[in-house]
Amino acid sequence: MTKDRVVGEWIDVLASKAPVPGGGGASALGGALGAALGQMVANLTVGKKRYADAEEEVKKSLAALRGLQEELLELADRDAWVFAPLAEAYGMPSETPGQKEEKARVMEERLLAASLVPMEMMEKALKLLDILEFLGEKGSRMAVSDVGVAVQFARTALTGAVMNVYINTKAMKNQEKARELNEKARDMIAAGTKKADDIYGRVLEQLAGTT
């Protein structure tokens, strides 16, 4: 599993010709790094008198971030698990009408599975951004730059995952389902990138001393 591997080893496999991990796994890992940075900010905030008013909410954020980190790491693995069957499906025989029908059925099933994993990554990234927005406002001022970095990781998870949605829905025969997934993905990417850019902009303003 991704969480049990040495970082250098994982990156070496990513750099190789191996089919997985790829962009989807890297997107999920980026999100997990953002969640980890968010936890660092929360840990630096908890117990400080200056932030006592937000203590309980910060603790809740810490627990939520821990959960998101685990979920995103799991999604990095699930991305690999759904890709392998899809790759196999492309190689299925299609010489007879029966073979063509079976290949089409299997392809559709596996394209949907390969679309749903990055959709879930996007949902987790949006949740992560909500928490990071709170930490950017109520978290330790000493770690506000780390909020900014975490936001960029969350943004990358979001914008990376959406491409994996589109590349799979593009090949789907069920155009109604493809449109449904694409519309949901477009809504998430629009809302998420705006939120990420807004939070990051406020972080830069704080660091530059313009607020």
C-alpha cells in the first residue's frame, strides 16, 4: 500500500515505465500531503492561549484532516486497482459479434469504475479546502505559509483528478452517464479552484503584510 512504502521508492516507481502509480495516484498523494500539512498547522495551534477561542474547532479539524489523509492514501491505491482491469479490457478480443458485445460491456463497467475514483478524490480535496480555509483564518499565524502550501497540494489533487475523470468518461458509450459525471466534475473544479485561489491569495496578503 502507498502509505507503507518509502517515499523514494514510490517516486522511483512513478518515474518508471510501470503503468501505476500514475497521475491519479500522484494527485491523491498530493492531497494527502496537503492534509498532513493541515494537521501540522492544527497541532501548532492547539494548546496556545492566543487561539483558545478556536481550540475545540481546531481539534475537530485535526481529526477530520487525519481521516482525509488516510482516505486519500487509500484512493492512491484504488486508482491503481481500477486501472489494471481497464487496461486489460482494452486488450480483450473483438473478432466476433459476441466478443465485441462482451468487450463493450466490460469496458463500460471498468471505465465507470475508473471515473468514480478520481471523482472521489475531488470530493476529498474540496473537504480539505474547507478545513484549510478555517485554519487560514483561525490557525497559528506562525504556520500560515504552511496553510498556503497545503492549499496548493489540495488544488493539485483537484485539478489532477479531474483529468482522469474526463479521459475515462470520454471513452464511455453511455453518454448520459458521462455527461452526469462531467457536469459534477466541472462544478467541483470551478468551486474548488476558486476557493483554493481565494485562500492562497489571503495567505499571500498576510505574509506580505498587506492585511
